Amino acid sequence: MKFLSIDKVLPNMVLAMDVKDFSGKILYKKGTLLDESKIKNIKNNGIFRIPIKDVSNMNFDTYINTTISKELLEKSFIKIKNIFETLISTGNLNIPEIENITTEIVKEMSNNFSDKIFVPLKKLKNYDDYLYSHSLNVMILSTLIALDMGIKNDELVEIGLSGILHDVGKTKIPLEILNAPRKLSEKEFEFVKKHVLYTKGILEKSGFNQKKVIDGSIEHHERFDGTGYIFKKKGKDISLYGRILALSDVYDALTSKRSYKEPWSPYKTISYILSHVNKDFDPEISQNLINSLGLFPPGMKVMLNDNSEGIIVGTNRNNKMKPIVKINNEIIDLNEDKKLRIIKILDYQHIEDF
Ligand SMILES: [Fe+2]
């Protein structure tokens, strides 16, 4: 049990003892699950500290929705790796299995999508299997953007499919070039750019004929101002799925370890995206990404104005500046605790679960 200041009490916490008003009448009994109206009522009765049950063991999931379970993330990564390795060795792409993986993830993400979310991504310590984790992450991030846009049902699955398939053409590029720890020559870069066309070829050869999905996949390197490749499309001439994928692709690439760079922190990446809105990215869709990841995405270590240090563990989709922070095993929602605010970014550690 722990006595907490009423300002730090959050919905879903449980009372460890009866709470009585000044006349001795019991307001709420021991074991009561608190919600916002009960917390407000306790506060209105002039009570400033209340006994809370085992805050350190408070179930993270009762407060923040993890959009994908760790099990599904790991299982999907292994399946994608197998599918891509089979594609490399036999030339056959297992479309039905890709559709199964995508549908399962999109369904789980739709069910868990809420105002307070944590979105896990698969991040590797090395870069050897980057293509597989990247395909999974681009699917997850594209679905996330689409959910924030209010897109539903079949279109969500289509966007997820565009994401998982967007770089299948890279299986035709030798790893010595893909993972070269140096700047590519002009000739090599022109070759790498062709992965977009190889994606189209592989999908057509596999009998996959969903045009919107293919267009989304092959337009992920187009840029909003027309400076991308390979079709040099501009603005809304780029398909909606292509504009979504451009953001997910860059977000995951920058936050991942590559042969030629260390991973960028989500904060640096979000700052980069904000500075390239209208140039590289659709401004409205960029907002959807930032709504869901926040300006301080999970994993950031921060200092608060009371000098405490914590780690961001979730996003408030309706307040990008006020994420959910874990401080000494206590989960504090900065959107609820109006006195606390972030004053400094300290560090970053990748988190997949708690
Ligand atoms: Fe690509």
C-alpha cells in the first residue's frame, strides 16, 4: 500500500483502505476501482492523500492499450522472415500467408486502438534482418496512421498490405549493396531505386492484382513536392496509401540501426518529419502519425519539472505534449497531472513491452 497525493491518483487504481469524509462516513470502500468521477469526488471532499493498493504492480494494460502483443509481434516477424527467405530462394511469394499476417495484426490494432496507446515496433540490435523487421514495422505504422485517420475495415487491411509488401523488390538487390556501410555510387543508387519496380514485378508474377495496394507499395519513395522516385509524382497525385507509406518508411528507417548509421531517437525523427512536411510528406497525414506517436514517443527518458526522471510509456492521442510517463514504477499521465511537465529530454531506450 502507498499513500498518494490525490493529484497523482489515476483511473483504474484501487483503494487499499476505506476512504472516509470529515464526518467519518465511508465515501468509498477498500478495494474500490477508481475512475475519474470518484477521484474528483474524493478531491471535492477535501481529501488530499489516499491509500492506493500496490501501485508498483498496477497493470500497465489497464491504463494504456498496447496495440500489438509482444507474442504477435515476434510471431509475425518470424513468419515474415520465412516468407521473404522463401521468396529469395524460390522466387515465390506466399501471398495468402502475407494476407493472414496482415489481417491478424490489423484486427488486433483496431481492437486496441484508443486514446492512450503504446505502439511496439520490432527493432533489431544488428541490421542483417532489417528488411523483415522493416516490412513488419511499416505495416504497423501505416495501419496506425490509417486508424488515426478514421479509416476502417477493408481499406485498413489494404493499407497494411501495402506496408508489408512495399520493399519485397529489395530481395532482388544484393546484400553487399543494401547493407554497404558507405555512400553508394551513383550507379549503385540507380540500381537500388529500381526495387520499386521489382516490387511491382514480384506482385504481378504472384498473381496479386489489388491495384490500390500495389500503387501504395510502389509509391513509397515519391515525395510530396515531386522530388522523390521513381515516377516523380507530386502532392495528391501520389496515392493516399503511397503518402501514408512514405511517412512510415522514413520513420522506421531513421529509428533503426543500419549498416551506415546508429538508430535515431524517436524525438529526433519526429523533429525531422516536422521539418520536412510539405517537402517530403503530406502535412495532414504527418499530423496523424504524430497524434499516435506523440512528440515524445515511448522510450524517451525525460526529466520533469519536479526534477524526477522517467521514461515515456504511452501516448495521449489528444495531447501530443502530454504523454504517459513511468517514474519509479509509478505510471503518471501528464495529461491528468496538470502540475507536471517535461523540461528535458535525457536519453532513449528502445522498449517493446513492460
Ligand atoms: Fe523502399
